[in-house]
Amino acid sequence: MNANRSAKVILDYRALLVFADFLVAGLVCLGLLYTSAGTGVASPTALIATLILVGLWLDTLFLWGQYTLYPGRPWLVQGFNLGMCMVVGTLVAAGASVLLPNLPPLPVEFYLTATGLMILAALAVRLLALRFLPREMITERYVLLANGTGTREFWRSLTNIGLPPHAEIVGTVSVNGHVVDREFFKVPDLGHFEQLPEVLREHGVRSLILSSDYPLSDAHVRVITQCSENGVRVLSPFSAHEEITHRTPLIYGHSFVEASLVSVQQGKYATRLKRVTDVIVTLALLPLGLVLIGGAALLILFTDGTPVIYRQKRVGKDGRVFQLLKLRTMVRDAEAETGPVWAAEQDPRVTPLGRFLRNTRLDELPQLFNVLRGDMSLVGPRPERPTFVEDFSARVPHYQQRLLVRPGMTGWAQINYHADRDVDDVYEKLRYDLYYLRHLSLALDLQILLGTIGVVFSRRSARGHSLPA
């Protein structure tokens, strides 16, 4: 695709989104007005009020940047952002109807129903766009400002992981006459820094990756500021790596990673709401969980005898050791001869019933009691055994940062990566765990819980170290 075409398709898909939002918003509001015929709601002034509401929705979506698609962004996060926009637009519209005497307010039920339906409709529009629009229309394009070691580390890490289909590194731009190593970066050289605004515009680029470990002159800062004012995002290699891969890179200094993790852990959701959410959801799941645990326990008892429940020491928040509960899925004394070992794809120690319980994750249900006791959370890094934690803490940078939060019954690494088979897998899953810690939120927790359901039904492996039973 040529450069001018790249810029044009971005404009085209945004125009399509605006038109689609206008269409579905009109259908939602007109449909509600039609069903309200005879109640006094469907009047000329009500029609004007709904047009104002639709206009405010579209304006708010535009101001909040919701007409730019980010294919890698979790859909629950997209839904949350859309919901915030719709709520703000509705509140402004309701306030305007109160302040304008000739524009009587619509019923509260209308506002609530219209807002809820529009959130779902706008999310559906974006999911359909991501699914059916040509890839070149929605690919997020990045230009790399090759101005320091940070960009080299970023490129090396990204090359090792592999670039996902929703992202494209268009090329590099050099600074201060610096010669870009073409053999290393393996992407086109797009020119010098002075040409940056034109390069970004011609190639339809919305994201500039800039390392801060190389000094920039005042003239350079002015050019970057101009690009930012034109709608281009300026990202550090660290932030760009997280956005593209949904993993936190392990290539930066300890102080930066640790400070960024601690700041998230001090947020209200991490310190207060997450624990409350865990208790409420667990209590709601417990009646069904008890039935399933009881049925599975009877099957274990009849087919393989006792014990039914297996207890194992795991390391939790702040390094505290606790007893993890699970239904026994292995033969008795599974580690009597081997001691703690890595998980195997077809572990001969797993019983036939145990294999079914593992595939359906029913063996994890007793951990609901660990959640109620405060040992665990519903979502978080999976807890490991003390021997593994001691080993990995000495060999893997930032590994102990996993202990900043309660471990979870499921986690970001579990739904995105396969079982650990060697230390390289530990590194990879740690990247996912650190990403979760840095972006801890209710929306991400919900995304993981829903993703876990998908893992269960697709029967993909999402296990870490062996859980002998």
C-alpha cells in the first residue's frame, strides 16, 4: 500500500465508524420513541431532545478518541470507555433539557434504556469493524525514532516475541545525522528527523516510539510537540512494547519497573474494591461450587479412594506461605520418588478422572475457600511452590514482583500462554503477570474471567507447574 493510500484508509474507516454510530443511535432513540407512542414521550420536542442526545454522544466519542480502533485492546476495556462516553453525553443532554425551558426533559427510563442500548450497539459496531474491515485499514502503525539504546532493546525484544498482526513498524527515522543500522532494525529508513511530520502524515502513522535515553534539542522537542498536537501519540519503548504485545518487557531497569508496579498497587481498586469484589463474587458462586465439588469428590472417592482434597504449600502475597486446596487429580504419593517436577503434557501420574477435572478446571474449585480466607484472589498471578519461587527469584529478574498482590485462581498469563516447560516459559509468563500488575483494573479482571471460560470450553492448556495430588 502506498503512503497516500495509508492515510486515506484511516480517514475512511473513521468516517464509517461515525456514520455507523449515528445510524445505530438514531435507530435506538427512534425505536424507543416509537414504542412510547401514546405516552406523551413521542412529541416534536422529544424528537429534538433525542437529536441533541445523539449529537452529544457522537461529540463525546470523538473527544475521547473512540473513533480510533486499537485491535489489541481488550473488548471489555473498549466497552468501559464507550460506557463512560455515553454516560457523560447523557448527563449533559439531561442537564441541557433542564436548563432550556422550551425543551422538556425526557423520562429517566428513556435515558437509562437508550444509554444502555447505545453502549452495547457502539461496542458491537467496533467489534464488527475489527472483524470484517480489511487489515490495512485498522492496523496500528508505528514509527521508531532510532535515538538511543532503548529503541534497540525494544526492537530486539519485539523481534524475539514476534510482531502481532494488529501492529506494524513502518520504519525508522534518524536523529542528529545518526546512521540507522539497517541490518539490525530490518525496516525501511523513512528519512531524517526534520521530515518527521511529513513522514507520519504520508504513511498514516498515529504512534511515534521515542526513547528518552538520548538528548533532544529544543528544535526536536518542538517538532515532537507539533506531531502530538496533530493527533500522533508519543510512546516510550516500554509503553509501546506493552501495547503491542500485552506483556511487560524485562529489558528495563529495576527501579522503573518496580516504581510503576507499586503505583498501581496503591490504587483504590487494588487496595479496596478488588477484595470486596472477590468476596461478593465468591459467595455468589459458592452454592453451585459446593454442588460441583461434592459431586467430583464422590467420584474421586469411588474411583481412587482417599484423600479427596489435596493440600499443598504455595507462596502468596508478600511471600506468605499458605495451604492451597484442590481436588486430587493424581495418584497418591505422586512425588514420593521424584520430588517437585515440571508439568508434563501427558503426565502418567494423572488419573483418568483427574484428567477430566483438570481439563474442565473443576479441580480448582476448592480454591474458592482460599479466596474467602484471603489467601487468594479470583484473578492474579498463579501461586507457585516455595521451592520454585526461591529458584526463580534468584534466576529471573522481577520475579518477586508477582508477590505484590494475592495470587489468583486464574490470571492473564494463564489465558494467554501454555504451561511452563522450561525457564524460558517462566520468563514469558512473568511478562504477562507484570503486565497484569501494571494494568490492574476491574475491566481487566472481568476480561480474564471471561477468557478463562473460553479456555475451559476450548480445552486449551493454561497450566503452570505440576500440581501433584
